Amino acid sequence: MFVLSTGSLHNYGLERVFALARQVGFDGIEVIVDSRWDTRQAEYLRRVSANHGLPVASLHAPFVPDIQGWEQDPLLTLRRTVELAGALDVGIVVAHLPMRWHWLGVQSSLFRSRRLRLPLFWPQGRSYAQWMWQNRSDLSCGADGVQVLIENMPAHRLLGVRLNLYEMNHPEALQSFAGLVLDTTHLGTWGADVLAVYERLKARIMHVHLSDYDGREHRPPGAGHLPLAQLLQRMATDGYRGYIVVETGPEHMGAGQDGEVERALRQALGFCRAHFRSAFV
């Protein structure tokens, strides 16, 4: 099933994202839970899904702070997301790895951009990290039938050096989780061999975030240098039956011009379908 992440058009309302996805021919939607009430109200999500005949295939737990009405602890926000998934009969919740470093923004007229971002160690979320490590072989988190899947995370750069801001963000630790989300653009930020990582982790991969990388993250499939066509073919040959989620960004989709957005979405979906199916031609 080919799914569109709401993150691809995160500056659009959900109603509009569902309408475009249905028009283009996606099979479902992954909703990223964020500060907008619409992303975390079960009744509204059920209604918009029914209106467009397009299921909510998965939920993505929040990764931004200050979710109004929700606790700030990432373990508690994950549990709230799992409860929401249970209420919607959604079987998958995507979760990020715990952060061990956070960005500190420094304002100064000395910098051309007037802002410098520095990594800062911050112990917030230790309960989340401890829970994840202790339960990595079975990340059930409340609602029956909801799987919590862990996403590999990107490198961040400081003065040209790659930094790992996340705990357990390496293949050895990822192999110990019961279920994984393979994010291709995140692999690109590390300069990793996407096909080799897939082969190493494929027994655990149950969900895929598909986007390209060319120095910029979350490019549409086919717009970067990652071997996504070969990856899709290999997954098809291996009998992959999970969701393939197009997760790009509005800055790459012509957001603001509906004709351009629709064209970009059709190209992304067409790329996925063509290469996944080509394994059987």
C-alpha cells in the first residue's frame, strides 16, 4: 500500500491533504501528530477519512515540543498517540529514537544569519530512552493491536562534521528492536549504502519512509542520488507487504500552486508503483 505522509504538505490543512491524496491515487494517509488539534482528534480524523474514502494507515508520534493539552515527556506523548491509534483502529505508530543532544539557538549579530545552532546535552526524556531500551523487543505501549515502530534518524552537521543527536541510532542497536521504520533520506545524510542497510535490517523493517537525498533531505523519489528504484525492486522481490510512505516536504512539492503539487504527488506515486511492480515484469 502506498501512503502519503501529511508531513509532505505540513502547511496544508488535513482536509486538503486527504483530498489531494485521494485525487492522485494514494491508498492511505500517515498523519503526523503535531500542534494542530485536527491531527489528534479521533472524531475529526474519522470524519475526514470517511469523507474522502481514504484510511489513516499510520500515525507518527509528535516530535515537536509544546503540544497543547498534552504532556511534554516524549514517553507520555507516545502513549497518547498509541491511545489515539487505538481509538481509530490504526495499527501502526511511528516513533523517533530518544534524543541525547538538543539544538541550542544562539542569536548574534556576529553571524551572517544572525543565528547559530549548537548541540546541547539535555537530560530531558530519560524515561523515554530507558523505557525504549528495556522494551525494545516488544514496544507495546497501551492499546491492543498497535505496533510502535522505531525510525532510524538523520545525521546533523556542525562545521561540516556529522553529529549523531540520537541514542541507539546505529545498525547494531536498531537490529534489537522488534519493528523498524526505514527512512531513506535519513540514511542519505550519513552517506550510508541504502541497499546494504536494507539487507542488514530487512527482517525488522515493517514500514518505509521513502524520499530522496541530494544534500537536501526529503526530496521526492527520483530527485536525488539514492538508489530508490533498486530498493523498491528488491523489497518487492523479498515480498515486502508493509506500507511505503512518501514523506517529502512542501518546499519540494510546489506548495502554494495546486497544479504543481498534484503533478509532484503523481510523479512520486508513479515512481513508487512503477519500480515496485517492475520486479515482477
